[in-house]
Amino acid sequence: MRKYRGFRFLLYGIATLGVLLIALFIYVRLVAVVHPPNVNTHRYDSLQRKELAPGYYTLDNNWLRKNNYGLFEMYVEGKPYERGLAMGVLSKELVQHQEEAFVNQINQLVPSPVYLGILKYFVGWFNRDLEENVIEEYREEIYGVSRAASDKFNYIAKPYQRILNYHAAHDIGHALQNMALVGCTSFAVWNNKSADSTLTLARNFDFFVGEEFARDKIVAFYRPDNGYPFMMITWGGMTGVLSGMNMEGLTVTINAAKSEIPDGSATPVSLVAREILQYASNIQEAYAIAEKRKMFVAESFLIGSAKDNRAVLIEKSPEGIALYESTGNQIISTNHFQSSTLGNTELNKTHMLTSASPYRYQRVEELLNSFPSVSVTDAVKILRDQKGLANTDIGLGNEKAINQLVAHHSIIFQPQHLRVWVSTDPWQLGEFIAYDLNTIFNSDENISSNALENIPKDDFMLTQQYQDFTKFSTYRFPFESRKTMNPDSMIKWNPNSYLSYMLAGDFNFEKGEFAKAENLYTNGITKEIATTQEKEHMMNRLSISKSKIK
């Protein structure tokens, strides 16, 4: 009888859990519904872009074209919804391709339909208040862009809700830091540390979710009806800012810091950066905007200001904000906080002990100290540097290197001159294309780049080492299939990388080839390892391998 009673209680428990899960799903479906802004939408169906040449489209004063270097260039203007519509209509194929690439990578990371379904409801619950944390102007603009999204992914959510949520992609990357998907580097020099005494800023945006996602980059020029005209690097459907400069000579770039797992949504980092770029003309105004916005992740904003002729870091977490200023004529930002307040939290201290961020910071400092003063060309050399401290060979693609051969884009700013240089594929190795904002925003013609000021591609691309790395890179990330990987080739292609040995060791370990795995892990732990987590992973598997072959 007791046996049946226990079974009955078990059934009751399962039934109760099922009811709770159903109730949760219903709750999420109800509260996570995002309603588009109340705007006049009748004009969308009548909008037709004109093709002036293959791939060169116009819509009223707005335009989009692909330049000879593989970058898309786009100009949009007007009120929020109108410029969002223009962006969507002009770049419809790019918006749809970008979502396809993003969803495909999510499906590779989470191949189970069951887990994907659970993830969908979790994200819905997590972002239930997202709309309340995005100002109306940007909701209208995002809605305009979303009109160009495909119906193919309506099983996830309607287009507006999807595109709105994608603006938190950089924030999601925080949770993936241990997979080396986000680990940016930036720096600035001014006064006697700059070759022409004016402010120069440089950054690598090392956010990576696959080559397809990184393929079609847009250099966008915005003339909004309110605020300052500005430029930024983006992709189809993205209206937030990752790297940009406005016509007041104010620049914004973002670097992720370590965050706790958030318990609810707030304003996506890219939209805080967008508001700063559009509405701030100096450091004080940038700080005021950052201070009033709630964020659910920790971030450093490197702000360069022509009016102040210097750069600072605005460090912001869900709990607080700090302004970090350099005592000299240079400042460096990797992925940890440096202020006396946020820099001294236990979370930040632990992150500095276990991550690649401090090492990369020291390498930037070492290279800056090697130049009496830094020119734009020197800044590019630093962004492309693949060595470790004291010029040691730490293998290609190491997260401790400034150039991890993963960057979505690299960019150089000269705010006083309103000039900017944007990298081209592959990574930051291709030619850096020069733009002059004075020319672009003050001309009646659709003027784009200035080839005379371009910076040549990196000679590294001509080497056998580069060719080998492109083959190695195919297996580097967890969403890329490793079924066809040859462990011996991994070592051959990137012999000084701990990652070669770790991936080859894991391949043999999972096949039960423990003697081979032991040898690979033993060699791997002698290399410069990026993170404590990866070292512990190899040490643990080395110990298990040894126990299996006794």
C-alpha cells in the first residue's frame, strides 16, 4: 500500500510540475508579447528603392551601395520610423541574411529542438520588460527596419520582437565569454603621445558568431532629425552602436566586462552607446546619458572627445557607474574595469586573475611604449599585432593577443579631423578604408571613401602561416563542426598554440584514445593558455587520461 502511495505522490508531483510549466509558458506568451510602436505604417507598401547601378540603391535621399573593398556603405536620414524604413528597404537582403546567419549559429550551439523551445521561453521571460527600457525613438526606428525581416522565423516571434531582441546580441555575448566569442581591445593617445598631437583612438571589435554573420558589414552614415549626424559600423537590421563617431568629434566604442548572470532585461549596451553617439558632444554629456540608463551587463565605454582633446572610460555595471581617467596622454581598455570603485569588486578581481584581459592590456601598453608617438599607421600595427609579451610566439588566435584573428571589425578615429579608417576582410588584415565625415555630410553627392588615405593590407596574408591558420580556424569555435578534424593537422597548422593541443586532445579523449590525449594535454599545458578555465579543463582531462591508461 505504501508503495502505491509513493507512486501516487510521484504522479502528483509530475502533474504539478507539468501544470507549473504550462502556466509559465502561458505567462510568457502573454507578458512577453511586444507591441509595435504606434506609427503611421501606410507608406511601407508603396516604398520602392531605385537601382542606379548593380547593388547601388537609392530611396529619396537615402542610399546603399557596396564599395570595391567589400564594405557596404549606407546613408539614411529623417525621423525615426522613416529612417528605419529606409534602412530596411535599402538593405532588405542584408537584414534577412544576417538573421539567417544568426539563427543558424544558435541552432548549431543548441541543436536540440526541445532545448531550443525552452530557450525561446526563457529569453521571452528574461526580456519581458525589454520594450520599457528602449526609448520610443529607437523602438520606432527598429520597427521600421523590422518591416524588411523575413516571415521565415515567425515561429520564434514576430519580426519586430525578434529584431528588438537581437539588439542585445552583444550583451548575450557576455554569457559566452568563456568561449572567446567576445574579448575586445581599444586604446587612445593624445597630446605628445599622438604623432600630430590630436586625439587618435583605435579598437578591435572581437565579437564572433561565425564567418557568415561577420561577412556583410555596413559603414552607416546617419543624419537623424534630432541630435548629431554620425557614422557607425553595423550590419543589416542593427541600429545600435558598437563603434562610431559623430560630427562633434565624439567617439564611442564598447568593451565587455565581467557580469553576473542577469535576472532581467534593461537597456541593451548598443542602444546606450547609440544614444551617447547621437546626443553627446563631450565627455560630460556622454557620462550623463550613460548614468541615467539601466543596464543588465557590465561594460566599459571608451569615449573620445575632440572638444576635450582626450579620452576616458565610462565604466558601468547593473549596480553602479564610474568615470576612469588616465593620468597621462594614453588610455587602454580590454575587458576589465580599472576605476577605484568598480575595479575593486570581487567579480572584477576574479575576472582579472582568470581571464586574458590583463595580459592583453599589458601587451598594448608594451607596444604603445615602443613608439615615441603614435600615428594612425602605428595604431593599425598595434591592432594587427599577434605576439605575446616581449614579442613571444603564443600561437595564432590566442585570446591574449591583441589580434586574435577573429575581429568583426577594427576602426581608427581622429576626432579633431573627423576622419575614420575601417578595416576590411579578412579580420583586420585587409586594407583600412579612409572616410572623411566633413566631406560625406557636407556634400550633395553620394561621396564615400578616400582611397588616397587608405592603409595597405597586412603582408601576413601572403604567408604560408596565414594559409595554415585559415584551415585551423575552421575548427576553432564550438558552433563549428569538428567531426572531420585531424588532430595531427591541428598541431601542424598552429604549432605554438595551446588551443591546437586542447582541441586535438579533446578529439582523442572523446574517442577513448587516452594515451594520445595524455601526450597532447601534456604538451598543451606548456603553452601560453588564455584562461584559467581552459587550463583547468586540460589538467582535469590529463588526470583522467592518465588514470585510464594505467
